[in-house]
Amino acid sequence: AQSVTQPDIHITVSEGASLELRCNYSYGATPYLFWYVQSPGQGLQLLLKYFSGDTLVQGIKGFEAEFKRSQSSFNLRKPSVHWSDAAEYFCAVQWGSEKLVFGKGTKLTVNP
Amino acid sequence: SQTIHQWPATLVQPVGSPLSLECTVEGTSNPNLYWYRQAAGRGLQLLFYSVGIGQISSEVPQNLSASRPQDRQFILSSKKLLLSDSGFYLCAWSLGGEQYFGPGTRLTVT
């Protein structure tokens, strides 16, 4: 079965530091790729998406992600983290017209 | 613009009681609709999805059921709740690409 892996369950960074959250997916047809963010007790908010074209995509809240086909990865980055970025982040992948498959999430803690 | 509503926001129910969670979408037509459950540390589990009125696909066999009586209404039900049904239930809609999520319902079965 196709799968999505977020290898880091929990990451802690200092405010102002750079951030990279990893996401890898199992091989399959050309995927559609997504990152979502979830604050405690809230629904998921779409940060960015990749369907085709430029492999570096910009999203909301200063986030970006880069699709690397050779590595089956779609890592999320932010150059300078703010305390309000503390949340849980989910990578999701869709193969063709199939359903979204979510990773198990990475919880981000931001130290002052 | 499109909005998605879920209610109730929180619910505490005893074991064996029935359940009805409702999700409605505004501002779009014929969306795909989804029910997910999120348990602590287990990510999102897709429970049901629907591509049209009366069309329901179940992903996980369990004591829950779903119905779509109207184009933009999706209902999650149970006749008898189990302790293991506790969790955060999320509804989502899409038009085939990215999914947009509602605010969720926190269900505690006691």
C-alpha cells in the first residue's frame, strides 16, 4: 500500500531559527503533495500544495516546500520560525484520483 | 467563498448511547465529502467518503455509519458507542484536489 512517512514525531526549535520538516512517500504514479497545519483542538489548514510545474512551492505564513522526485520527498521549510508556528504539521499525498494519504504528523515546539 | 461547519464542537456520551455528528458545506456544489477520526498519536484515519448524494464508501469496518441526505450535508452516526470511538472527528470537502477541513468535533465516550 502507498504510504507517507514523517520521520520526526516531535521537533523543537528556537524562535527565529530555521525549520525543515521532512516528508517521504512510497513510489507510485505522479503524486499531488500537500502540507497541512493543525493548532490544538482545531481543524487542519492547508499550507501549500504541489500539483505540477516549479518544484519549489510557496505557501501561506511564510512556508515553502520542495518536491524532489528522485528522493520521493516533499520537505517543508521556513527560514525563521515564530512562536505562533507551534502546531502539528501533516504531509499528505494523493496518487492520481485516489484518496489522500496522510503522514502521522510532526509536532513543532517553539522555544522563546 | 466556501465554508464548512461541524457540530457539535464537543460531545460527551456514555457507552452504548447513539451518536449523530453533522457536517455541512456552503458555497460549492457536488463536493466530495470525508469523515476522518484523529486519535492521539495516530494521525488521521479516513472513515467514510462520499462522491454524491446517497453514495457512501466505508474505509474501516466498525460500528459507525455515514449518510449524505443532501448534496452538502454529511452525517456520521452510531447506534451504540464504544469507548474506542472517543476521538476528534473531522469532516472535509474537496472538488477532487486538496481537501478543506472543518473545525472538528471532540467526542468523549465515558
